[in-house]
Amino acid sequence: MSSQKFSTDFTTGSIPKQILIFTVPLYASNILQILYTVADMVIVGHVLGKVGLSAVSIGGDVANFLMFFAMGFSNAGQVIIAQLLGAGKSRDLGRFIGNMMTFLFALAVILTFVCLFFCEEILELMNTPPEALDEAYGFTAIIIGGLIFTYGYNAVSAILRGLGDSRHPFIFIGGAAILNVILDIIFVIVIGMGARGAALATVISQGVSFIACVIFLSNNREQLGFSIAKFDFLNLDKKLLSGFVKLGLPMAVKNASVYISKIFVNSWINSYGVEVSAFAGIANKINSISFQLSQSLNTAGASMIGQNIGACMFGRVKKIMRMIFVIALTISALMAAAIVLFPQIIFGLFTHDPQILEIGYGYVPIAVVYFLSSACRSPMTSLINGCGNYLANFSTALFDGLVARIGLALLLGLGLGMHEWGFWLGDALAGFTSVIIGGILYYSGRWKKIST
């Protein structure tokens, strides 16, 4: 067996180097996951036209909503694994990994049966156009049927990230993305399965990626720094599971509430006309670059901070937060400079319509605020997630996801009569909510309490 060590000890070594080495594969993985869905839409759109696009878009929204549970609990698992690793609790580490896998598999099975049973009702609730209903049902049902692979992959990826390995999840998701495109071509274009073919390609790709990741974990337990026995999957530890659920549920709610509030804001923005609606799509794509960078830094920071809290190295936690802020602010400043200096070139990549471009020029200051809020919240969100404080996570879910985003959007957009500009600005300002909550947590010193 190779003596190569895949886990990373974040309690020693160069902090800037560790952040960059850990973050770059995470960012690349996030971009690949976006391309995953884009491939489905492009191929189905060319074959089936607007009916196929509608089916994939609606089915994708259902899948994204169900993903919040996987993402929330997986992120919680990553934090707890990092803390256990930092504290040197190798036996608890294996037991927790087994318990987490069992919990997420059970959750996936329950959601699969419930959502398949109510699939038609869900699509009706989504106001699915009648002409797209058949394709949407086929796509959504197959995606729901593959939830066990989706949840499984998120779980094993969280294990690797918690142990400090972001490179292998990138390799697995990269392979899945390539396989997905190949299968899309075969199922949709060659065989003619329509939207069902795109869904089947996605499920098979996720399944292969999940199985490959499990095999890697199983074969490299020693290098990754944990041991696990069969009874760890069956012998549930109430204390470990309780901490896991207490942390995972607020994280899942936080993700869901932000998504729901963004849908609410976008629905109002769309009401201001087709040009505004068209530019909203462009703005979302540009903002997603900053958002995914922030998410990647948050994920990397959570693992690093979690390990150091577990090892009671609190001074190093502060250094990690400072470095995350410096990196995030530097990149955000470069992005802000680019959009201020070259708005015509950037927006021109998407459209040459003069009315839409005019809206884009007015949006530039709001984009700068959005980039700044993304940079400021990165270190604080890393602390909130890394320390495993479920109350701070729940507060972020409530205030960032619902109160601040929707409240500010309505206040500025309708109350102060700023219309679409107010909704966009409210969305950008809501990002600072995590900074306030994280600041309160930091200065209270409660983040030093180990969640495990």
C-alpha cells in the first residue's frame, strides 16, 4: 500500500499556501457542477427546443431544492470530521463517518419515496406548462430516483474535505462531468430519449462518481487517517448524531432560505420588463463567479478552522480568518476594477442589445457592492461553519436568507421606489448579514467551544 498521505494537517504549515491549495480544486469543482447542468440544458435545448429546456429547468429546480438537505448535512459532517481530526479522536472519527453515511442514506431513501409519490403534485406546484409536463415528469422522476447517489457523493466528498483533501473530489467530479456529456449525447441525440435521457445521464454519472469515491476511501483509510468497522454504520451513537443533526439542520435551512429568497427577489425583478429580466440572467451569471469563490473559501476555511478549534489552536484560527479575508478582498477588488473599467466588454459577452447594455452600465455600482459583501462574509462564514455553532447558523439562515434579503429588497425596491435597482441592491447588501452575525460570534468567544 502506498505511504502517500492524503489527509492534511492544517494545524501547522503555511496558511496562505494551504488555503490556496485547498480552495482552487474546490472552486474548479463548483464550476464543473455548474457546467454539469449547463450540458443538460444545451443538448436537450437543441434537440427538443423550448419544451425540453422548460422540462430540464423545472426538474433542475426540484433537484436543487432537494440538494439543500444533502449540502447542509454534508457541510455539517465536514466540520465535525475536521474537529475530530484536529482533536486526534481517530476512533470517534470512524464511528461518526459510519453514522453520517447511514443517516444520509436513510434520508435519501425517505425523500425518494415521498417525492416520487408526490411528483405530479410537485410539478403542478411549480406551474409546469402543460406542453412540457410529460418531459418534466420523466426528467424529475429519474433525478429523484437517483437521490441516493447524489446524497452519497456529497457525503463522501464531505469526508474527504473534512480530512483536508479537496483534490480527489475535484478529480471525481471532473470524471463525472465528462461522462455526463458523453451520455447526454448518446441518450438524448443518438437514442432520442429526450429529457429522460439527460436525467439518466446525470444519475449514472453521479453513481459512477460516488462508487469511485467510496472505493478510494475504502482503499486509502490509513493514508486518510481514519479507521472504520462495519458496526459503525449500524451502531448509531446518539451523542454524535445529535450534534450532527443540530448543526446540519440549520445549515440545510440556511441554504434553502437563501435560495427561496433569491427566487422571490428574481420574481419581482422579472416583473419590470423583458429587458430587465434578460439582464437579471446576466447579472446572476457574473455574480455566481464571486459567489462560488466565496463558497469555495468558506468550505476550505471551515475545514481549516474546524481542525484548529479541535486542536485548541485559537490563535491560528484568527490568522486563517485574516488570510481568507485578504485573498477574498484582493480577488473581489480585481473583479470590481474589471467591471468598472470594462463594463461594455464584460456585458457584451452576453448581448449587444443597447437597452440591456444600458441597464448593465447602471448595475455596475451594485455589482461592486455584491463583490465586496462576498469578500467580507468569507472569513465570517468560515468561522460560523468551522466552529459548528448551530445557533449562529440558524440565525444566519433566518436573517440572511429571509429577513434581510427579502426585507431590504422590498424596502428599497418598493418602499423607496428604486424598482429593480432596489431589489438588486437589497440582494447585494444582504450578504453583509453573515459579517454581523460572525462578528458577534467572534467577539463573544463562543466559537472556541468544540461542537463535538
